[in-house]
Amino acid sequence: MQRIGVFVCWCGSNIAATVDVHKVAETLAKEPGVVFSTNYQYMCSQAGQEMIQEAIHTHKLTGVVICSCSPRMHEGTFRKTCAAAGLNPYMVEIANIREQCSWIHKDMAEATEKAVILGRAAIAKVHLNAPLTAGTSPVTKRALVIGGGIAGIQTALDIADAGYEVDIVEKKPTIGGKMTQIDKTFPTLDCAACILTPKMVDAAQNEKIHIYSYSEVESVKGFVGNFHVTIRKKARFVDETKCTGCGDCTTKCPQKNVPNEFNLGMDNRRAIYIPFAQAVPKIATIDADYCTMLKTGKCGICSKVCAAGAIDYQQKDQLVEEEYGAIVVATGFDPISVEKFDEYAYSQSPDVVTSLEFERLMNAAGPTNGTLLRPSDKTHPHTLVFVQCVGSRCDGDGRGKSYCSKICCMYTAKHAMLCREKYPDTDVYVFYIDVRTPGKNFDEFYRRAVEEYGVHYIKGQVGKVVPENGKLKVQASDLLSNEQIHIDADMVILAAAIEPDKSARPLATMLTASMDTNDFFTEAHPKLRPVESPTAGIFLSGACQGPKDIPETVAQASAAAAKVLGLLAKDNLTCNPCVAQPDEMMCNGCSSCEKVCPYGAITYSDKEFRGPNRTTLIRRVASVNPAVCQGCGACTVACPSGAMDLKGFSNKQIMAEVDAICK
Amino acid sequence: MQVNGEYKPTIVAFCCNWCSYAGADLSGTNRLTYPDNVKIIRIPCSCRLNPMFILRAFQRGADGVILCGCHPGDCHYTTGNYYARRRMTLLFSMLDFLGIERERTRVEWVSAAEGAKFAATMNEFTAQVAKLGENKRLEDLRCKK
Amino acid sequence: MNKELAKQIQEIAGVNPRKCMKCGKCTATCPAFDVMEYHPHQFVDMVEKGKVEELMNSKGIWTCLSCMACIERCPRSVEPARVIEAVRVAVARQQGMDHLKPEQIPALLDEELPQQAITSAFRKYRK
């Protein structure tokens, strides 16, 4: 028989205002096995914890039930408290009488009765608890960063800087991400390439960093400290070790009409290409969808001009297996497709562009070499209309996103300002719902666009854009003067909402990391653990967690690196002792449990057992590797003979809880 | 269960530690009420729910049992909720065969962010079970004490 | 739309209407709100957009009390009352209603009194 102590917490008035804590303590004191029962204002305080420890000593408690807040909040705290008093930490159970009782009920009698029942269930469980000892598992001292944008690069550099090996997996032929496509950065207006490309080179030259470019994560197995990852290196039909990046092939390739994704399809590239001059690694890639040689077997010009002999038309996708201790997700974002927003005539006129397209049109390395020209007739535009919140803060119509994309106000101010600076003869209008500029020097930047550069900010939205006689007829509202206005514009620029990269959802499934309804990765705690995923060993860097600008992304990237280093610096991790355990005497060797185990923690082996009449039987029985088992319990239910049970959540324990509740 | 001559259904909710249990906590944090008939049992994953537990609850006088797990595809252990879904489908048709109304059991996917959904589900489920009236107790032939 | 005149008014007022953030504090503070068809923030906005003729034809410019509360409270130092005064000046210049000779002004100055109050008082009441 256990000697159980019950401790009922008031949580100030959080519990005590709705639950009669004295009555709960008195009633639970009468339960079988309860030798001590009390209540106190704040059990989690120093004084409360000391009270528990003293009770463990004086009443020789073998089990403790704490009626308090959610175990997700203080289970760890109380387990430590009891461990310090010499009680096994797994002899502690929490009855959640705050989140699941006092906070949701208003009637004191009802809430008190429910608290008693929850307390009884916990007592019933503790009766069947057994002391558990946590094992340890080693940590692979190597990190994987998925995504090679500015977030991934920064995380990798910081991890490598601390002396640990780190791999970057990037699905595109070059690292650099969205930032490579950006012309200037707000609010300083320094050139994005000038600050990004040195970092890309640093990453490539760092001996601790290995870049898998044009590669994708194929599968992830394992758990914190011991991830086993398969990486698919997609065939680029160019030998990475031989290609010098001279670019001869990219000028000789006869297939000239491939839309250039780097310039968002506004110009063309060849079928063999290097995305842009500063690409890292600077290696050519053959686009199999367009290459004549790969499609028809006739051409081979790139192979002839390649002095290094790097072209290999036979190359196949390659699967690489690696071990990692931690994984950082840095999959970034994409602008949404604005085609659904018919009213802005994006698909009707090439002069209606998205902000990222406008960025390329202003960029010296862009399709127009940095001269702003209308895509339709290559003339200089005079009147430009910027529309903010295209798809952002769009609730319920299914076309856009309910959230604010956060970066659009600032880059629109930047575009408008750059446009007025370079071409003072232009008239620039910005239509906005709200201008949101919380950030260091952000509002000053936006005010400069208005006051110094004379950008016309108009509170209101654009209702429709109609292409007519080479102009774009913009019909919009000016809410402050309460009128409808009509502008004959030369170009319309849409600040498209941003969304997580499409590759994030399947990746989240592989990593068992949770996502919100918008496919942004969820953080372990929105305020206190913003760079960790709830899944141990998975960390979040950059816009995959939510919209953010470059400085914020870099800050989060370094924070994620710090968390990874905290993990990699450990030699061993304490395992969860609540793992599956088979009763070998009951196991019939059917392999049902092995099939349902998502971690491959269960193996079968032949073991000798004593049979009747001093005979020896050899039987095939299951055994669980406690370092690999994560304690989900799938096997316990799959087992037809009931041999498998889960420590800490055993069949008997859960049944005892059921009984206590239904009594 | 009869309380002061009034029928009050007993409802057992099995909640996955990673999603619905946190969702239940969130509905508490947001002070979203649901009936006190609902008592939550924390399990590590919806796949830990042995059908025996539900039968046991019906033996001991539960009027409704609900299982809450992570949304399909979001299981913390990758595949647990798929197993749970299949097992419950089978169990529920067996319960149907035993004469326990289909409305007394339910599987619902509630994420850690869906406090409002948790409260709404519990309100609705309790009302649904209350409408059916008191459950017949399954006879306990096997687990004699 | 009269951008040229709007520019002149801006020069007379010495105010940069682009500094206005359209917060509405000037209008919120205006004691003559009920008797003006255009309100302080609209003066600033309309002068910026060049819609000065409507302003010059409005009676509101004469009902402004010149209390300077809007100047006092503007978070961006836009000084709407000076814009209104400048519109009055523009009207006066067009209609030849300038009743005060510049050389008379120094004698009328009082250290405690804002200069603008004197000139606006002259314009408004000496009819």
C-alpha cells in the first residue's frame, strides 16, 4: 500500500475562488492510502515546495498527488521538488484543477465536486505508479539546416562558428534564398546583394559547413539527438566536382526560351544555367524539362564546349544518408499567387506586377538592367500605383490570408521612395488600409517617403484596375476625403501577401513538427520558446515560423543556432522513462507491435525460457530499446496478448483513472 | 448518474498529451466553459487508447466517451492517430452491435491551438449524450475483483 | 485643382502639409468644429492636394477662431491654423481686402499675443 500525500493548491484566487480547496483536501484525506492532505496558497512557491518535502520526510510518503494547474505547467517543478526529498519523481501525479476545472466552471459546488473526482483519479493512478529511472541517449554532434536562405545561412554560420559540423540542404541550385532577388533593404537602403553574398561565400568556405544544393530532404527518422536523415541530391547533369562555373555552356546552349525564375519569368535563360552571377555553389545545372539532349538525345553542345568535361547526361538522383543531433527548419516564404484577385487585372496586363517583380525591375541585375520600364511596351512609366494588403488581412473570402504579412508596408515605402528618387518625374500613389511600421527607424523611413519624396499615401483601397488604351484605369477610394478617385496609371504594383513555402507542409509531417492553420510552423511557446518546435530537437529559423523581415530573421536564426548549440554541447540526453515494456512471459512473438512502432524501437530475438519438467524452451519475444522508444503506446494496443504495456501510463493505471471518474 | 434527482451524464474524455490536452488547457486559459460532467484523462497519444478502456468506462457507468487526438497528419508520433482512427471505427461498430448508441462515442481532432473548438465540442457532445438519457451498464464478466 | 495657388498658400503659411499623419487631433480639439464645413485636418489635406478653391469659397475660413489650439496640440508640428490663415490671406489678396498696412503692425504688437491673432482679427472683423 502506498503512503500518499495530497497537496491542494489555491493558486492565489485562481483555484480557490471557484473550488473549495479546504473541502477538497478534507475529502481526499479520506481516500484509501492517503496519509496526509493539506492545502496552501501557492504550492509552486519556495514555501509550498518545502511543505511538500517536509511532508515526504515526516509522513514517509511513497506517492504524491498535487491538485494544481496543468501538468504541462508545473509537473516538472514538482517532480524535481520530490526528487530532492528522495522520492522518485515519477511517483508524482498532478490533478489539473485549474485549467480543466476552476477556470472553466463558475458554480463552486460543481467545481469542488469535479476537483475531488480529478483528485481521486490521480490518487488511484499513484497507487499503481512505480518508480522509474530515466536512461540517457548519446547526441550526434552535427546539425542539419533545411533551407539555405538568409535564415539558414546565418544559423549554419553560427553553429559552425562554435565548432560543430552543420549541413545545409537547399532545394534550389544556389543558396541565398529570397534575399538574392531583393534590390535594396529597408530602412537603410543598402544593397541586399552586398550584404548577403559575402555571407554565402563564408558559408561555402567554412570547413564545418557542407552545402547540399539542388537537394531535398527525403525522409527523417529518429528523435532528438539521433536523427537519421535521407537527402535526395537531385541530378543536375553536371559533375559538381569538375564544374568550374565558367559559364561557357550557359552562353552556348541553343535552348534560349526558358523562363528565368530568378527574374520571375520576366526574361529568359538557357536550358543549362547558373541562376545568377554570385551563385553559391557556382555550378551549372541542366533543366531537364527544357534540355533538348535529355529530351531527344540530340544536341550535346554544352558537353562539347565544357573544357572541364563536367557534363554528365547520365547522372541520376543520389540518396545520401546522414546522422544529426538537431534539425533547424528554415524553409522561408513565397508571395501568394495574385491571379485570384481579378480586380487588379494582374493576368490581363503585364504592367500590373507584384512587388517582388517590381524589385527585379529596379535591380541592376534584373531583366531591364535596373532601368524601370513598363513590361508591356518598355517605356518609362510616369504614374505608379502601389496597392497594399493584396491578400493580407483578407478574412473569409478564401482568396487571401487572414494575417498581416508584416513586411509589405516597409518594402512598399522603399519601392515608392526609390522610384521617386531615381525618377523625380513620376507620380507615386500608395493605397493603404493601415501603415504599420513598428521597427527601429521604420516609421521615420515611411515618413521620409511621404515628406521628402512626396509619395502620395492615400487611406483607402483600390477597387478595380482596368487596362485601357495602354493605360491602367485605377478606381480607388480616398476615405479621408470621402470620395472615389480615378487615376490613369502606367503601372500598378501589388504588395502580395506572403505564405510559407509549399515544401513546408510535407516537411512538417516528416519531422512531426506541428503547424498552424496557415502552414507556419508552431513554436513550443509563443512567448518564451519562440525558436523551438514543440517536437524536441527541431528548431525554427526565419519566415517558416511567421512573416518577418531580414533583421528579425537573422535574429531568430542566431537564436535557433544558440538553442542547437545548447543541445549539441551535451554528450547525453536524458530519455523519457515512460516507455513501452513487454512482458516476455506473455509475448507470443507475433510482431504486431514491431509493425506499428514508428521509431523501429522494437526488435525480436530468440530467448531461452524454462519449460515444464526442466525442459528449455526457445521462444521469439519482443524487446524495446528504451533510448529509441518515445512512449506513444501504439504497440500496447496492437499487442493481441496484452504483453506490452507503457510505463507511467499502464493499462492498470488508466483503468484505475476510468474507475475513479465513473464511480 | 443521478444528482439531486436530476440526470447528469458522466463523460470521460481521453486527450492526447500533445494536442487536445493542451487545447483543453487553452480553453481554460481563455475561460471558455464546458460542462463539469466532462473529466479528462491524459494519455500520451490517441493510439494509447486501448478499446478496453472505453468498454471499462461503459462497465463502470459512463454515459459517453470521447477521444481527442491530433489532426490527421499532425500526430506527434507520426502515425498514432491513424491507428486510433481505425481502432475506434471497429470498436464503435462493435458497440453498436452491443446496443450502445453510436452517439455516446466520438473521435474528435483538436489541436493545441483550438481551445475554442475543444470547449464547443465538449458542450455539444454533453448535450448529445444528455439527450440519450442514462446509459445501460455493460456487464463485467471478465474483470471480477 | 490649383496647384500653383496651393503652393503659394503653403509658402505663406510656412507649413509643410506632407508632414500631416492624418491623426485628426487638430479637428478633435477644434472649438469651432460645429460651424465649419471643412475642418482643420481637411484644410491641410486639401491644400496638399491643391483643392484650395473650395476652401477659399467656404465660410469656414471666417468661423475659425484662430485660437491656435490645433497648433498647440499637433504631434507633427503641421500647424493647421496657419494654413487656414494663409487661405484667408489668399482670399484677401484676391479680393483686395487687406485692411492693414504692414507698417502699422509693429505698433499693434503685444508680447503676450500671437501675431497671427492680430492679423486674423483685423481680417475677420474690419468689414
